[in-house]
Amino acid sequence: MMLMLVGPAKKDDEKGATATEYGLLVAFIAVVIIVAVTLFGEALNSFFQDMVTEVNSW
């Protein structure tokens, strides 16, 4: 009887842990994107502006 009571509670704990892990993963990816845009944003903007200028000159 005791195993039946403990089993479902453990399953719910794992769902909460999984949700927390996914939340941390999303936060980490967001930080990586923000850092990448901050570091490379100006260079990428310049690159694409040069491409636009080149295409418009045809």
C-alpha cells in the first residue's frame, strides 16, 4: 500500500524537475543569443548593408 502512495508523488516531482530543466535551458539559450547579437550585431548589420548596396547597384 505504501508503494502506491509514493509512486505517483515521485512521478509528479519528476515532471516539476523536467519543467525546471527546460526553463533553465531556455534561459541559457536566450543569454547565448543576447551575447551573440551584442558581440556580432554591428558586424552582421554592416555585412547585410553591404549586400543590399551591392544588389541595389545591379
